[in-house]
Amino acid sequence: MFQIIDIAKVFIPSAAAFFIGLAITPLLTHYLYKYKAWKKRSVAVATDGRAAPISQRLHRDEEKKTPRMGGIIIWLSVLFTILAVWLISKIFPSDTTLKLDFLSRNQTWLPLFVLVVGSLIGLIDDILEVIGGGGDHFAGGLSLKKRLIVVLGIGSIGAWWFFVKLGISTIMIPFIGVVNLGFFFIPFFILVMMAVYSGGVIDGIDGLAGGVFASIFSAYAGIAFFQGQIDLAAFCAVIVGALLAFLWFNIPPARFYMSETGTMGLTLTLTTVAFLTDTVLILPIIAMPLLAASASSSIQLLSKKFRNGKKVFLVAPIHHHFEAIGWAGPKVVMRYWILSVVFALLGMILAFVG
């Protein structure tokens, strides 16, 4: 049976992260606008190098003058909350404060490391994107190749931690059972992390990414809780609280965008959490909006390459396709939020009964 302290351990830090996020946002916003931390040009070309007039029209970054780096709110709120709870347990040790501390080696060290490192690398990309807007060497931030190398490196560390430190080399297949991958667990972990990272392209409309990620991490907070991984559940819930603080300022019209410092940290952390809960094969359901964004971009690229430039969507990822056919941005976002909740619930059910 779960105790009241377990419930408090999950919800109190989550609420704390929300209010911490609200508190630090005005100061961050001041500096982002002061130093004009937005892209100085719209998306003029697609990933394949072809002209992208529809995408350029939908983004209009230089006209909106909306700063990047809003994702700082998310990971900074998480970090502050975890450190605050940990410090309280050390400075005022008692049965209650010690039980509320959820920083643990086997459940939260690795996802916290992944979140912070991924977010800091994303922050570097965002900074280069901003200062390189004038057409110099850093225009466009870190190249996709460099970012993938970073993801490969973080994925390798994560896979090593699971395989060597935690002794994990198996995955659970719903309704079938446990399958031991042996050493192949390592490349499988890395491939999954790179695939989930590609879902970060969902950050494209005011309020979209924040709401989707909040639903996903809420589902994993529930899954971890019912598995008895209370520390991990608290960690996921803290991310949700931080995401809601970010979303408070990101709903239309957005005060800032999540950008790479948010999406890189969150997608890499999501992969880690999925493996810690042994639900990696359910992840595509829980994170269906991310899968749809990534898959639509891949389909578009392959279609243009092998069908003489013909496109499947007016513009990719698919949420921009909906905008291009006339859907208002808020309508796209609201419907994505609804679908995110539905798929999160379906994934939780499958995790519980599978």
C-alpha cells in the first residue's frame, strides 16, 4: 500500500517547481528581450536544401521577435526544486524531510544528469542561433550532425549506466514477457534515444510542445508511482510542474519559445525514464504526438528525395501542415493537447495490464 508520504513526495515538489518557475520567469524574460534573444531570420530553406516558402510564412521569426531559450525555465525549475528538497533534508534532517528527498542513485541520478547536460547543450545551440543570425559562421546554431553526435554521446553514457551500473539488459514486451538483449541493449538504447530526440521538432506553435510534454511526463509519473519507483515518479512530476510554469507564459501569444534547450533535455530524459520504467515499447503510444511529428518530417524528406520533389504534406512536421490548410494555431494546439491526454491514458493502461 502507498503511504501518504509517498503521495506528498510526488505532489509537493511538483507544485514547488511550478511556483519556482513562475518566480524566475520575469527575470529571465527581462534578459531575453533585453538582449534580443530571437532568431534574426525565418526558415528560408528546408532540411533538404530546397526553398521553404510556406514554412517561412508560418514562422516569420524576424517579425514576431519572440525570444528563444524559454526551456531554461523548465530545467532550471527542476534543478532548483531537487536541490531545495535535498538541502532541506540535509539541513533539517527528520523522518519527514528525509522521506521527501527523491534524489537517489538508482532512480533519479541518471535522468537528472541527462536533463541538465542535454539542456545545456541545447542552450549552446540556442545562443549560437541567436548570435549567428547575421550570417556569420554560427548562423543556424549547431549543425544537425553535431547535435546528433551529442545525443550519441549522451546515449552511450546512459546505455553504459543501465548495462554496467544498474545491470539492466532486458526489455519488457507487452503481453509476451521479458526479452534479454544482452550487449545489444546498448545500441538499442542509443537508437531509441536518437529516435525520441527527433520528436523535438514538435516545438513549432505557441503552447504545443509544453502541453504535449506535460501529458507525457504525467503518464510516466503515474507509471513510476504504481511501479513503486516513488523517487522517479516525483522526478517526472517535478518536470510536469516546471512545464506548466513554462506553459503559463507560452500559451498564445507566447512570451518565449521552448527551443533546443528545452526539447533536447526533455526528449533525452524521456528516453531514460522509459527505460527505467521498462516501458520503452509503450513509449511510442504515450508519446504519439512526438512520433507523428518525427515521422511526418521523415516521410516528407523521403518523398521529396525519391519522388522528384513531390511532397506528402504541404509542410512538415504535420502540425504545420494543419496550419497550412487553414487551421488556426490555437485549434491545432488544443487538439494536440486532447490527443496527448488520450494517448497518455492508453499508454498507462497498457503499462498496467501488459
